[in-house]
Amino acid sequence: MNNIALGDLTPKTFLRDFWQKKPLLVRNAIPHFQGLLTREALIELACDEEAHSRLVVQRRGEWQLKYGPLTMQDFSRLPKKKWTLLVQDINHFLPSARDLLLKFNFIPHARLDDLMVSYAPKGGGIGPHFDSYDVFLLQGSGSRRWQISDQQDDRYIADAPLRILENFCPEQEWVLESGDMLYLPPNYAHNGIAEEDCMTYSIGFRAPSHHELATQFLVYMQDHLEIDGWYADPDLHLQSQPALISSAMLRQARTILQKVKWDCADVEKFLGVYLTEPKIHVFFNPPEHPFPQQQFEQKIKENGLQLNLKSRMLYGNNSLFFLNGDVFEVDIGVHQHLIKLANEQKICTDETFSDETKKILYQWYLSGYVEVCGGFGEP
């Protein structure tokens, strides 16, 4: 699949000159792009319990926020203008959304977060704000005015349910029509206002804070660390002050804690698990009536195999593959097919699989992580 158009820039030039550095406006990134779903379909999805949705309404200068799952009654009470519906993880529901994300393959999958779609009537928006991650704002139907600023003032409106900038000073602005796209690096203030009924597609790339990364690594190490021995003090001396933590205890505790060590292999496994771990609201449903293994093998030979839309898959060195928070170490003969599956999200029908490849793919099929192409999930 071809990459998204970046004007007259190659992906290599974009990464060198713009990625995490400065904004880029691209006209006709996808010519005549009208989006992947209708307003009605987005509203229906916002009412789904498995979707992560938000409804933002501005009434008489006050901001209101409601989290989904929403109801049709929520939409019947809305004003004609100045409200926005946002639905995250559209790529978990639409194959066409996954295809859209694959157009951004010049950014590693490890950085990809999700596709969010927002709908707003005229005047709708969520106020000027910062994002801590990289984002491509692709305009679907309608048009939206974007104002941006490289300002350092990050004070927010007090008591607002959203982190809306108190003093936003736009430096540039454009109206994006269908198929236009705006790239913004992290922490670049921006404000999007619907010029008319419109839908915007936000391709976000995760950028965890150092604190989050360190905290999650310590959680991972807690689950994978083994240190033998027990605290012991057979030479304990009488203390005149029993509440004092003695220097001897400090020395022994320091010696014990120095046994906590990790290497590059530990970091690689952590990253693979952390970056593919499903979000808290994501669940996988195994097939109710799965194919027997031989029939499954015949089906994928005839139709091909693809990742479930909710699956996240990465791979590293040393025969390691990561799928939905699990680690799989496989023989070298399996690499070719699993690498293709991770990079392209699917495997074509003309592939010849080893016995081990068939075994691991069937295991993933039974877990709901992969599926036969063409909707052939079960007999």
C-alpha cells in the first residue's frame, strides 16, 4: 500500500526536517477523501460499549464533557452548533481504518497509537490545547479551520473539564478541505473549529513520558525478577534507640537492592510487552465454533490470514515476537511469515507454512488474535 502523500517531500525528508520539529500542511494528501464512515455510523459507534467516545458541548461559554458509551438520547438534546463527538480506536472496528493507518508505515508501528474520528457541526471544537504526541490531522468531509501556535504559555482554564488553554495566541491558520492534512509535533498549541458540518481523522502516535516508561518497566521487572535469599542479622547488636534504622541495616538493604539488574534483553522484552499490551477497554473474543486445525490450515491457504483489527504485533531481535502483550520465541524458520504478518497485518494465500508456523498461527486464531481473511472466522 502506498504511503500518504506528503506534498513534494519524501518520507525520508519529512522525518529529517519535520518529524518532532515543526508543523507541515499538506494539500491533497488523499485527493477527494471523504472519510471512512458517515456521521450516523460514527454516532452509532459512540453508543457501542466497546468504543471509547467523548461528547464535548459548549453552551453559553461553558464547556461540558460526557464520556461514552453514549445514547441516542444524548444526541437528541444537542444544540445545532458548537459540539463535537470524538471516537477513539476506529481502527479496531473498520478494516478501511487499518488500511488508512498502513499509509503511515514510514513511522514505526511501535509509535502508532490509534485513529480517532471527530464530527462537529459549524463552530464545533474542543478548544485550544496541547497534545503530548505527534498527530496527523486528515480532513474528511466538510472543512475545518486550524489555528496553531508555538507558544510556551501552558496555563489552562480553571475548572474546565478539558485542558483548554487560557491564553491562546494563534500564529498561523488554515482552512482544511477534504483530503488536506496537517502534521503537528508534540506540545504545539492548536485549535480546530468546524467551518461547516465536518469530520476529521486524527492519526496519533504515542509518546509515553519518561516517568510512565520507568514506572511500567519497574512493574515489568517486578513480575520477572528473581532474587534469592532472606534478610538476616545474626550479629544484631543492642540499640539504645530502637526506633533508629541502623547503618548496618542500610548497608545490607543496599547490598540486596544492588542485585536488581537488567540488560538490553530485559528492556527489549519490556518494550515489546508494553507497546503491544491492549488498552484497558480492549478484549478479544475467541471464535465460538473454531475450525479444527486442518480445516483452519486449508482456509488460510485459500483465503489468507490477517491480524484481528484490535491486535498489536511487533518483533525484535533474537527470534522474539510480541502480540497483544505476550512474548513468543520462535525458530528461525517461522520468522519470514511472522515478520510479514507484523509489517503488513496480513499474509497472502500463496504462502507455504512450516509445521511450527501453522501451530503458532492456530494458537493465535483460537485466542482471537488472528482471523481468516474474508470473514471466514468459524464453520
